[in-house]
Amino acid sequence: MSIKMIALAAATAAATASIAQAEVSYFTFGESLEASSNLDLGTIRSSGEGVVEIYDYRGGEQGALLGSTVVHAGANQDVRVFVGQDPKADVLAVIKVNGQTVAVKDYDVVGM
């Protein structure tokens, strides 16, 4: 294998890894949120244009939708979701891109 072929293979592998990494969606904040009408989720990475939805999560079951906000592809810093009033139970945060769920995280709500 020539030096050019090795360099091309390495460049292709690096580009593929970067693309795959960019398509990952996740929440970066801890395990709990302060009770508030505006829940601070910190930084969220989304694989595309979409929304973050917050649901009531009593007893480990997804309940009523409490609020949502738009997120963009890539890192979204200081994401806050208005939920109307302080949650009375734990919440479930869901990132959806093109209507498909791409990440889910449950949070303990403290200070209720």
C-alpha cells in the first residue's frame, strides 16, 4: 500500500468518526434539577434541528407534557424549558429530531 493510500484511508477514517460523533444526541447536566417554572438543563447536544420536551415522571411513568423548547444541531448551551409552575414530581426530558426520540433522561426534582 502506498503512502498516498495510507494517508487517504486515515483521512477517511477521521472524517467518518467526526460525522458519527456529530450525530450523537445527549444531555450533559447532572442527575437532578432545582424545582422552578424554568428548568435549567444546561448544555444539550442534538444530532439535528428538533425539540426538547419535558414530561411529568411520577412513579417512573411518562406523564403529561409540561413544556418544550427548540434545539439546534450541535451543542445548545444554557437550555431552559418553561414548564408553567414548579414540577411536583420528577421529570423526563426527551430530545426529538424529525419527530423521532433520540435521547431521554430522567431527572430528580429537588426543592419541591
